[in-house]
Amino acid sequence: MTDAVKELHQLNEINRQLIEANLKLTEQVDMLSRSLVALQDRQAFEICEYYLEHNSIRDTAKEYYFKSDLDCYCALVEYFGCSDPLETATDYATVRNQFMDTEDNEKIE
């Protein structure tokens, strides 16, 4: 085999190993994400208290490591049982506009 062919085989092996490692890491990230969501659900009362003290969806999302402001918004709606407490948030309009569908201008509810 020529040096170029040997190098190509080595690169293919390295690529295969990286793909395997990436798959394992992706599985670990998915597991950790599920664990974080479960933890957030167990802390629902604490998260609601924090939100009510700070009156900010974004601050709450950052404090409790939500994946996005929208995930935090949806979780808070679930925890409170409605979206009413969120409509007074200092950043409600910003968060709403960030996730609003521009085609039909639907509100997040």
C-alpha cells in the first residue's frame, strides 16, 4: 500500500472512532437533559416562587437551566395551571415576540 492509502485508512479509522464517541456523548446529553427536566418538575414550587419574586421569565430560565425561554414559559404555565401570572412579567412581550409565529401572529398560550 502506498503512504496515501495508509493515511486514508488511518483517517477512516479515526473518523469511525469519532462518530462512535459522538454517539455516546449525544446519548449522555440526552440522558442529562431528561434528568434536568425531571429535576425542574420536582422543583416546580421553588421555580414558581423564584418567578414570582423576580417577575422575569428569562431570569427564571437562566436560574433553573431551562433549555430556552420558551421551555421555561411552557413549564411555568404547567406549574401555575394557566398563563395569567406570566402576562405581568417584565419580559413577557419580549419572550412572546421571540417565539411568536410571524405568519399568523399567534400568541404563546
